[in-house]
Amino acid sequence: MSFSNFKLQVILRLLLLATSFYGLIYYTFIEVNYIRVFFLGLFALIVLLALFYYINRTNKDTENFIQAILNNDFSIKYSEETKGKTFNKLYQSFNLLNTRFKERAINEASEYRYIVTLIEQMQVGVIIYDEQERIQLVNDAFKKFIDKQELINLQIIKKLDSRLFNAITSIKSGESTLFEGEIQGQKRQLSMAASEIKLRDKYFKIVSFQDIHSTLDHNENMAWQKLIRVLTHEIMNSVSPITSLSSSLKMLAKANNDGLSASEMSTMVEGLDAIENRSQGLLNFTNTYRKLARVPLPKLQQIDGRDFFKRVEALFMPSLTDTQIEWQLDLPEAFELNIDPPLIEQVLINLLKNAREAVDPSTGEISLTVSVDLKMRRTSISVTDNGPGIPEEIQDKIFIPFYTTKVEGSGIGLSLSRQIVSLHKGMLTYQTSTNGTSFLVRL
């Protein structure tokens, strides 16, 4: 029916055009009348243009529709009632197809936003870049690694850290490797993996980074705890009887002094005293290091951050009496902490005590600085001093339990502190140079 209507409209216009041409010939050569020739010529031109427009209207609308789809423009909509029955079904099909494409585009956009949101929320750092090294997507976890928010291409990463840039560009699809080194002054241990995808004839490389430093710390702490438990058990089992026996022998010797000479009596008592003292020292030793194996799980509380650090300052300030050490405390205006206050207080006092011992009493400088990243939901606490720094030969040993360079040190302070921070799902790291040392607690 639509096709017949279309033919009728074309035939009608052709008849009008033929009639116009007949009139033009008649009034030009037979009955000369130039006025009628002019109007008939004008009428013929209008009919010809109308015929051309009518025939090509479908092609033009089809071309516009295809161009709109190619340009992802789904706002175009055709009237289905005002252009005649001939084109109603065609325009209905156009509108239906346009709606389908629009729905598909919306679904694809929703899926893309979902994937981007999912990647953004991942704790694993992810970076996606193309063959021209243009970064297409990077999540907050990766930005946190390099402490940089604006990343357009890999050259920015190269300027920040050439080793990291080389690691990203050299890793092949399907490979996994370990990156160890300093990134923006922070020691990092990152597990890297890479893959490639092809979208619309373009290749994209996906590189993921997982910080395994805390995992390694946790495993190391667990290993030390198991060792400490075994050592504690064995030493306690051995020392307790020795202590008891030495005490008994000393009492017996004193009670039966008639059978021994004064010299023998003195020697035996001195020896038994030495056994008792040494045994008691071993008992104190095991009781001290038992703390490492019995760190309680944190009882988290939401507390006012400024009040907490003011209490820490009050506890630390007496140790600066009779010194010229400069003290500085930098806190945000208002913030909260979700921590176990006694445990984190113990960590900070230990770090401040170490800083106090590292600086010169007359020229020392110690600062405690707190910064809060609301977007990353992270609190960073740095304890910095201007001491001589940690010697390079012992830097890899400072977190080992029992290791100490102090005459009266127990060697558990930093190890215990790192264990407490790890139980808070945080990290304890440090930076050191000849100009000073800074310990950083990330919670």
C-alpha cells in the first residue's frame, strides 16, 4: 500500500511536469505568450524540484540517521504521522532502531562505569595504557603508591621513578614479577602482573600492583612469634627447676654449715648465688620477650584525634626536661581516629623515645606530624628527628626481635611497634639519611 502510494505521488508529479512542458512548447512556438511561458517555466521548475525532493527524501533521512548513529547521537527522532503513509513505517523503524541503539549505549556506559568504580575501589593498584603510552585508566590505589593524582601518560611516571617506569613497560603479558625499591621515598615490595586486551583494533596493557609488604611483615611476625613461644617454653622449663634447686641448695648449705669449712661455705654460697641470679635473669629475659608473642588484638575505638595526640605529647614532654631539644606537634584542625588508644600510644612513645635518644640534647629537633587523607580514608603519623640517621649496615635489622645496638635495650621496641600497627591493618616504614630519620605510621 505504501509502495503504491509512493508510485501515485511520483506519477502525479510527472504528469504535472509533462503538462508544464507541453504548455511551454505550445506558448513558445504556436501561440506566443511569454508571460505564460514564464509562469509555466516557474511552475515546471517547482514541480521538478518537488519531485527530486520527494524521491530523495528517504535517502536523505536514511543518510542523516546513519550519520547520527555513527556519531553516537541518539537524540534524533522522526515524526511518524506527519509525512504521509508512505514513510510512516520507515520512520517507525528508524525510531525503533534509534531507541535500541540508545539503550545499548546506556547499558554499555553503565557497565563501563561499574567496571571503573570496581577498579577504583580495589586495594590492588591498576594502570591501563595504550600503545602510545597514554594512560586510559588508573585507580586510587596506584596513585597512592606514587603519591600523584594527575597521570596522563607514562612519561610522568618516568620522571617520578625511572625504575618503576621500566618495570611497567618491560613486564610482558601473562608475566608476574616482584618490584622492590623506593617509590617517592617509601620502601615498597609490590607484586606485579600484566595482561593485554584488544578493543576496537587497539591494544591496551593492564598492569596490576599489589603491596605485599604488610603480608610479608605479618608472615615474618608470625614466624618470630612461633620461635619466641618455643624458646620461652623451653627456657622456662629449664630455668624454673634450676632456680628452685639453687635456692634449696643455698638454704641447705646455710643450715648445715658445721660440716663445711668457712672457705668452702663461702665458695658454695657464692656459686649458688650466681646460679640464682643468672636463672632469675633468664626468667626476666623470657618474661620480657613473651610480650612479643602475646600482643592483644586491638580494641578499636572512635576517638578525637587532637585529644589523643595531646595526651601523647604530655607523656613525652617530661623526657625533654633539661635539654635544648626543639619539639613540634602538627595536627589537623579536627579529625577522628579508629584505633586501640593504649596500643598506638605505646607505639608513638617508643618512636619518640628512639628519636630522643638519637638527637643531640643541645641541638636536637623532634617533630610529630599528622595528616589525614579523607578520600583514601588514611591517617599518616610521622615522627621525625635530625639525628645522624640509621647506619646502612643495620637498616635491614632494626625490625628484627631482640636486635639492639643499645647497652640496655631490649630489642623489642620496633618489632613490637610494627606488630601493633600491622594488627591495625596499617604499615610502619621509615626513611633515613645523615640528616635525620623519619618513621611513618599509616593507619
